[in-house]
Amino acid sequence: MEKFRGEQYITETGDFLNGIDHEANEKLNREIADLRSEECRVKIGEKTDPAYNNPDKIQYIYNYLEQGGAELKDVRKDIIHINLAAVALASVLEKIPFVRENKWGNDIDSYLEISRDKLLYGKDQTDSKPWHNQRGSALTFLTISEAEDLSVFDENGKILSEGKYPTMGGPLLDESVFDEKINGLPLTEVMVQEKINNGVDKATAIEEVEKRISEVREFIQAPVTEKFSDVIRHCADSLGIRERVETVNSLSIDHLKKVAEKENRSIDDMLVMSFGCGTGLATLKMLKKLKDETGETPTVILLDQDPLSLAAAQSLAKKWNLEDKIEVHCERLFSKLGKPLSLEGVLGNRKLDIAEDSGLREYLPDGVYKQLTRESLKFLRTGGLMITGNMNVNRPQKEFLHGLMGWVPKVRMRSIKEGFKLLQKSGILKESIEATVTASGVYTVFAIET
């Protein structure tokens, strides 16, 4: 039996969420208890991240971001009061799937950017504007994922603590990334063509790509300040991102080892796909760990529509001697109407042992979510594993993401129950689904065995 004591649910297995945001804990714990009463399999991830060794710092960063968020909210109220019609239109447009440009929303955001600089990213705060300029890009996760191993500097450029990586770019990015080829073509040429394919005229496309590369160069050279290091190590979003990676990788490694033993197959002969892989850092970490443990690695298909992120993935694969085990496919993931890419053109007659897209579903409307599930299921082997996920609607400090952080595009936070329902509506039996809520409460990762 499950009992409720104050703000904590004590379950038969003794697991419960007890993070810094007590209101979020209570809501999530109620969700978990209700789902378990309906015989859904839901478990809580462990607190393995090094940041948990410093709870006082987690509390400090939580309070720091709450204060900045409250001040930004006051600014937003003033903007809304002055621009009621524009805000109303922006609110409608952001609900329409795959709207590329939202002029009014962009105008409102530009006002907020001034305050974000003052409250969080500017020189008087974390001095992390080069990182913020990458918002909406998978490159931001490089900094968060490797936060523990980044060197930290004071305002005079003096090193405070030396890490494995000297800049915000972490393990992936240096100037060599711009020498990578995608689909056999130079990176910049592919980046320009991708914009032209999305309706941008050639002159503008070239200008935008030059600006993007300039900002990336600034990013990969930028030092990490002490305050920025504290934020990316200890805020809820960062904890959640790292925990999601660890959960996905643990599920993947356990599954591949189990299949190898059960079916007497070599892991070298197995096939994994990461749909919307970004820089592929999480998947490449999994390959590296598996190779260290077993001497074997599956082939991994890295599938994304951002050529720069894929170039970063290729660059790291070479550094880790994994380039022979990856296939890189730069493809538009969804049509203008939201239909997922047909995987037949990528996979042919091959079947997947694992189909993973854990960082993607939270950007998809329900209908597209279900279509992607069905498309992926078609190419999974019998006994294969699908891994997906979503940011929780009752997560801690939820206003920070689109408020003070200013993340784009819009994330569709969902309840854990919504995740179960969408998977079931896609043809998956409830008994086949196991959900892991990260210890931070930020994400739920769903594992589905076919």
C-alpha cells in the first residue's frame, strides 16, 4: 500500500521524489501513485549526479533563478499591458504546429532578451551570452552534459579550477568541426542549402550561415565563469538533461547485453537509431562505455536535420575512434504538415534493435507524436526496444525554461499519464511500457519492449 506523509509519498518500493521544489514533488508523487494504482509501471531514477553532493548549491541556484524569473515576469506583464493585440496573436501562433516564424512572438521575445541579459546572461551575472546565443541548438547540451569537467575562470581570466575541457564547447567542438563534410559535401554548403530548402533566398541564407558560424566560433572559445558553472551544474534543467542521458544509456546498454546473451548474437552486429540525435553526444557516450565494457559496439544511425550538430557528432566520433560504427544521415525529420520522415529510405530492409528519440517528442503535437511512434515500431525487431521521453508538466521550476532561460522552440510539457496514453493510442500495450521519472523530476523516460 502507498501512504502519504506530508509532502512525500512512501511507496511499496520506498521510492519517492524529494527535490527542492516541494510543490512540484507533491504533484509528481500524486501522478506516480495514481498511475501505479492503475497498474502502470513507474519508477524513480537514482540521484547519481555529482551535483547532489552539494545540496546547498542546488538551493542557492534555485533561489537565484526564482528571483530572476520573478523580475522577468514583471517585465513581461508590462509588455503584455502595452501590446495586448500582439501578445494575443503570438499566443495563437505558437500553438500551430511547425509555424516557422512568429513575428509578434519574436518581437516580444526581443524585449525580454534585454532583461534576460541583465538578470542572467550578462557580464554582471553569469557572463554566458555566447552560450545563450546557441539557444534552441543541440550545442547547448554539450556545456550542460560536461559541466563537471569544464575549466572555470574568474572575471580576469584567471583559472579557478582546471577541468578536462577549457571552454563552453566541451568535448566536441573545436575549429576542426568546420572541416567536416555532411552527405559528402562541405558543411557550410549543406547549411546554406538547408536554409534554401526551407524557403530562405540564397543571399540571406549565406548571411545567416556566416552569422551562425561566427557565433559558434565565439561559443567554442568562450570561458566558463564560476557563476555560470554553478548554474549549469546545479539547476533543475541541467540535472534533468544529464539524468535523461544516463537513464537512456543504461536502458540501451542493458538491452543490448541481454539480447546478446539471449539470442547468442554479437553486439557488433546490432543496430541502433537515434532519431533527432542532435550532436549525438549521449549516444556516442553509450557506445564508448559499451566498448570499454565488452569490446563490442553496435552500428548507430545518427539522424538529424541540423548539419552543424551532425558535423559535431562526426568530429567526436573520430576523436573517440568510433567513426566506423556510425552512419550519419542529414534529413528533414518532418514535412511541412508534420509527417515524420519515412525510415525506409534510411534503413532499407534493416531492422532496429533500439529506436531512441528521447529528446524529441516534447516538441511534437500529439498527432505527430503518434505517427512517429508507429513509423519507428515498423522497423523494430521482435524483442526490440523503443526509448522515448518527455519533459514533465509538473516538473520543478517549470517557468524557467521559457521565461528566464528563454529556450526556443516551444516545449510541450506533458503529464506522465499523457505519455502512457499517447503510446497506448499508437498501438502499444500498457504492460509493455515502463516509465522512469528522473530524480530531479524534470523528465520521464519511457522504455517499450516489442
